[in-house]
Amino acid sequence: MRKPIPHILASLLSLAMFAPAIAQELEDELVDAPEIRRYSVEVIIFKYAQEVSAGSEVFIPDEIAEEPELAELAFEEELEILEEPTPEPEEEPEPLPDSELVLLLEEEYQLGEVLEHLTRLDVYEPVMHFGWTQATWPEEQTEAISLHRFAEPPEDLDGNLTLYLSRYLHLVVDLTFDEPAVPDEPVAIDGSVLSFSDERSGFGYDDPGPVRFRIQENRIFKNGDLRYFDHPKFGVLAKITRVEEVEEEVEPEMLGDDPRELLGGVEQ
């Protein structure tokens, strides 16, 4: 029998000595790596009918800031250029981790019966129904998702949603709903105000512009929770469930054509 070459034998012994340490190091890295959890979110946004009262709650709508004239903007930009020194270039921030957003298919929705119930009632008007799955990260590493990424919202609805995971799971709803303002009393028509007129009466209504209502809330969710974001003018229903990773099943090896193999090798 041929004896093993000394240097090959030494290499094999070295590998045998260091293999446990390498395996332990790889195991420690896997343990220290944070678990990336994936959640499914389903949302229904609806309006209340105009005749529904908001109750005794006093709600002050947000003021919509008027956009300055283009000439004013250009003049202000010139002043800023003259007055402010040239800023030093800042380092580019690190890119946020990918949330791996995937839209849900209609057959994957869980709130179909809830939507049908809202539709049957006269006091509600559903305007959007959508869902998605995503990986979750801490708040500082999570970007808000615009409504336009899920579906095309109505013209009077805008905003975004943010799902992040810290100690607890959070969903941040930041939505605005614009409603045309209706003046309380008619006013006499003259050239100094913009008004809607009634030619038969000679009176008109001032145009105060749209009124903006807003939901801005940060709620904690548990797995499977269905929560309601309330507002006198519109509302949001949201359900969040954990997406469990399904272990891939190992397909059994194909058996041959021998009948004894199909019977487990038992002779008949």
C-alpha cells in the first residue's frame, strides 16, 4: 500500500482542526443577522355621505397655503443666490434598504365582505381598496409609500402610508381629502370678489376654495389586527398579517418501473 505524501497529510490535519472554528463563525453570523419580517397590508379608504353629521366633535380643517406668483418666486431665488454663500457638497446618504413591495391580487384580499357591507350602506362611499406585501425595517430606514403606487386615487385624495418595524409594528397613515367649501350665505355680486352667481336673483356666493381634511396617525399593530383610522369626513380600514415563510417540500425521487419498487421492495 502506498503511503500518503507528508505535506498532503499535514494539510488534511490542518483543515480538520480549523473546520469547527469556521463553522462556528458562520453560525454566529447567521444568529447576529437581523430577521427580516414580511407583512401583508390591506386597506380600504372610504368617504362619509354628505348628509352624515360629524356629531359634537369640532374639527378644524387644514389651511391650504396659496402658491406665490412665478415672478415672486424668481425674485426670491435671485436674492437667495446673492445672499447665501455656495454650500459645500454634502455626502450622499446611504440608500434605504429595498422593501420588496409586491401588490396583492384581488383573490388574495381578506376584506371583501367588509367592502360589500360598506357598499350596501348609504352612509359610506368606498373610494379605494388595495393591498401589498413588503419587508419591514426600522423607521429611519423606511420610506413612505405614495397612494399612486397602489392604484390611481381620486383627484381629491392624496397622501402616503408607511409600514415599519421597531419594537412594535407601526402603520403611519398620512392622507388628505379636499372638499369644495360651500359658503353659508349669499353675497351681492361685484367685481371685487370671485363668486358663483345666480342670474335670476342677482346674488352670488364667494368662492373660498377647497377645504382640506387630513388623517395623520401612527398606530401599533399586532399580527392579524384590523384597525380603523377615524375622521368626521373620511376613514381608513387597515388589516396587517405576517407573511409566514413556507418551507419548500422536497419532492420524493421518482421510482422506476419495477413493480417491486412501487411496493416498497416487498416481494409478492
